[in-house]
Amino acid sequence: MGTTSDPEETTMTQQNADALKSAFAAADAGDPVPLVTLYDDAMTWAGFTLEGTQRLYTKAEFLEAFGVLAKLDESRNEVVDVDVVDDELVTAKVRAYRRLGDDELEITMVMAHRFVDGKVTHGADVVPSSFERFWAKTGITA
């Protein structure tokens, strides 16, 4: 379980996992291009709003939502673990840190990615409830 019987598909999915880790590392270092490129233009993402509800995002909306991080004093995302699931799926445990003044958030979120031809076409994330409590406390809205 968690792997595929086709070695070529396993290799491709591992390449996708490696690309995901590298893209997040580059974005954290200030170069968002690899991460933006990794997401297919027609991607759909099920993600959380700052208020803690979940909604569907297009690629443009998803990337725009990341703009809220510029309002913080500090923000980091680190892929700490990935799991390759069969031939197209990669789940990632992402350690996220956010700080505004004295308010801090340090969580691990889970992100699921469906890859087709090396691009993320669908995804979803799940965050703990401290996520929306942090954003409510900061007063920042999207």
C-alpha cells in the first residue's frame, strides 16, 4: 500500500514529490517561480479561508491567497515529509510558521496533491483549528 507496482510510475511520482519539496524550498527562499510553475493553470484547490471555512480555489485565487502572507512580519513553509500514493498522488506534511508582532502560529498542515504530467491538477489542505484562531487574533482579512 502507498506504492504502485509499475516502477516507471513510482519513479515519476517520486520525481513529483521531489519537485514539490524543491518548489516549496525555493518559494521559502524568495523564488516562487518553481511553485507557481508546478501548479497547472487549470488547477482546482480545496483550501481553508482565514476564517476557517473551506472553499474551492482556481490557481489564480490560490496564489492570490498567498499574498496575505506579505502582511505578516514572518512566514515560513517547510515540507517536512511526503508520501507517494500510487501513480499520481503525493501528500505532504508542511510545517507552517506565521508571526505578526507577538502573535505566532506554528502548525503542521497536510496537503494532498494530484499530479498529471508533472503538474498539480487538484489539491486540498487540512489545517488545525489554531489556524483560524491566529488569523482572527491578527485582524487580517484576505
